[in-house]
Amino acid sequence: MRVDCDFLVIGSGVAGLSFALEASKHAHVTIITKRSRTDSATNWAQGGIAAVLDPKDSFEAHIQDTLGTGGGIAHEDVVEMVVHEGPQRIRELMEIGAEFSRRHGREDELDLTREGGHSARRVVHAGDITGREVQRALLHAAEKSANIRIVEDHMAVDLIEHSRWGGPRRQVVGAYVLEEKTGEVHTYLAQATILAAGGAGKVYLYTSNPDVATGDGVAMAYRAGAQIGNMEFFQFHPTSLFHPKAKSFLISEALRGEGGILRLADGTPFMEAHHEMKDLAPRDVVARAIDYEMKKSGAEHVFLDMTHLPPKDREERFPNIHAECMKYGVDMRTQPIPVVPAAHYMCGGVVVDTQGRTTLPGLWAIGEVTCSGLHGANRLASNSLLEGLVYGRRVAEALANKEERVLPGKVPEWDVGTAVPTDEAVVVSQNWDEIRRFMWNYVGIVRSDKRLQRAARRIALLQDEIREYYWAHLIDRDLIELRNIADVAELIIQCALARKESRGLHYTLDYLERNDEEFGADTVIERGVPARVLV
């Protein structure tokens, strides 16, 4: 089946919905999402959105905090642009009904909090379920628009390139999309295709991300020939709940922002030995510190202690986290929370300019799927939802100009060829588990050339197996996701091998120092071209 639309958006989180709301003013927008419309990393976001809304704060301070956390390779022009546009995007969210927390007894003032790496209180939040509230407001507005169509349980398989069939230039004109309930693959054609597919935390064994975060957008863009950047910079959140039954539950950085203290099993606070900002150090520092202390002592986890704080800074400020911890027998009012690091945020992705254009005509990208230059080598807390809001609007404004759009033309329907139904699904689950485990062990918080080379050999063998299996069998969501996490794993490994230094989230035992002369720029990789640092 062929489906024609003005704009095709892949993903239903903050970035995709922000784009759709603005773009629907001048065009029809189709959003496809591989599960339900609320199944996104946005919905899981706890902390908040960073923006300068306090008279005592300043744009310059937010810019400097972002650049400082970014390890020397964040793009200053991008940082300035996002920071300056942030407050207006927050106001627009409030205009469509987003309800953010207010100061106790001061309903006319937002309750701005502070997180690691920030020099001021500038994080807007809705309790500890900010992402859920933002997505609720955006979805409510989108569902009222006659120009927005949301298609659930549909997963993009591959981008469609016009040049494959004799077009004048290589351009993306849509995507092949699997309808999960029927198993059919439909041809979606569009004047612009917008990747808003989120991150790739599921490439690692332990992650704070939802199950949908399998790197689909980056993998598809890479296979289509788009430039990918900075994939070695994968942020590990320092604190996820350590419990055998607590799947991927994040303990927000905002707890440390409100005074939480990281401690060893004997109660000793340890962050003062690792950074001058102690428990408010940037995430990469805190994650490495926890990893170091765990390996040093042999412990499976450390503790985040909130017991010394007033009640309002615990269960009232973090009702969702408190309730979730209580489900597993952890009362943060009277006992410290057992925590362990987990893969959290992909700072690299599809390379885009300040308007969200990729290196392929017809393909645009917004949100976590991108390498925009905002984060550099490490993301400042709560800049992620901000990025999705700002770039969603900017891409929509760019596409209001019809000259930015492409003409799809004639493309062939999906051809299953000689593929047959699978009779060995265990192959998918085995390869999935193997990739996630060696990525955690070899390409995790602390790396070395030897570990990376082992990982490179393993992923090459597995990709051969996956390719053979992929082309021989009818596809389903599990197989598509396996193919995607394998491609993303390869990109992370190759980018990490290219960077012979330690910077931001990339920390290697073989090159402990930062080397600005040879590696003080972005890492880029594209199909057929090895990873390289653009100095």
C-alpha cells in the first residue's frame, strides 16, 4: 500500500510532536510510532527542562554551563541559539496546557530546581514526571488538529532514497513502514521525512530507557548514507534503582540537586574525592566515580541518601520516585536508595545544521536522534527536552518554505523476494543479548583499545549473521530492532576507536588526557567512509 503525505514524522516524543504542532499550520503531518503514541523516552523523563526564567539567572550562565559540560566540542552558535529560544518554548508549552510545579505558597512562580552541572536554579519541572506532563499536553493539542494523523503500531524499516531508481540526486522521499498487526510493509512517501525516533539505550545491557529506544533513526539514516557524528559519547546516568525486579527505573539527578548524597555501603560520602562540585558534578564524572568505587570495593551498587532532608524535599518533591521505590521495599524517607549507573542518553546521532537539515536532501532530524552540536562530548542535565522543543519549531519553520521540500516521484513497493517466515526466533534473542552484554563490558563507562577491538570483532561477526538472517526471513519488529542495535553498536565502536583521548563521556584507559590539538572536534562517520575526527 502506498501512503502519500506532506510530512512524515518518525517518532511521537517531544521533538516529533513539537514539529507536528507547528508544521500543521501549513501542511498535513503523519506521525508513525512503533508502539503506542505515549511510548517514548519523553514520557519517562523525570527531571525537567532547562531554561532561563529567573531574573537572577542569565543566558550567559546557561550557555557557559552547557559549553563547560560539553567537553570543549559543543558548538557555541548552537548552544547560544537553543538557550536564547528556550524560555519562549516553555511559555508555549504552558499556553497549550502544560502544568509545571509552582513554588510552595506562590502559585504565580514556577518552582525552578537545580541539577548537576548547572550554576543556577533554572530547571522547570512537573513534580518528578515532567516528560509525562509535556507529552500529555503536546498530544492533547496534536489530537485536536485536523492536520495531524498519528499512526500507532507502525515501525519504519528503511528510508526510501529516490536516487536508487534513477532520480537526479540522492534524496530521501519517505520510508518503508511495517504494520505490526498485519505484517505488511507499506510505502510512505513525503515531501519531507523527519526523524524524531529518540535514542538507543537498549544497545546496552543496563539502561534507563524504554524498550523502544533501539537506535532506529540513526541506523536508518546511516544505511541511507547520512553523516553520523559523535557516537562515542553515550551518557550513562549515574543513578538507576538497583533491584532485581526494578526494570530501568531512573532515580532523577534532581534528587542530588535537592541535596541527596552518594555514599558507600558503610555510609562514607565519596564524591568529594572525585570532583570539587561533589554530588553536583556533571553526570560523566559521577558515573565514572560510582563505577570506580564499585570496582574498588566489589560492591554491586552504591547508595543515594535523602534521609537527612526535610519531608518536602523527598516524598512531596518526588512523589513518583518515592512511590516506585516503596513498591520495592525502599523507603527513601528512612533509608538510602541503592543505585547503579545505566545507559541513559545518546549525545551523538544524525548530523544536522541549525535548522535540522541532515546531509541528505529530504531528510530532517530533531531530538535525541541528532548530533546538533548542542551537547558536544557530554549533555548538561535537562537540555534534552529543551533541544527537542527548539528544533521541532525550527524544522517546521524551515519547511514552511516549499522550496525546502522534495518531490517523491515513482518508487517501487516493498518486495519480500524469497523471504520465508522465521523458524528460529532464538537466533534474534541470542544475538540481541550478546550485543548488549559485550557493549556493556567493552564499550561502557570506562574503555580501552583492547576492549574496543574485541567489540569490533564481535560486532562484525554478528552483523554477518544478522544480514543473512534478515534477508532470508520475513521481517518483524524484533528482527528490525536487532538489525538497528547492531548498526548502532558498530557506529559507537568505530567512533570510540577513532578518538585517541579521554573527553567528556568517552573515557579510555589508554589515553587518559584530553588532546585538543588532534581531537578537539566532532567525530563523523558515514557509509563507506571510516570514522574520523574533523580537526
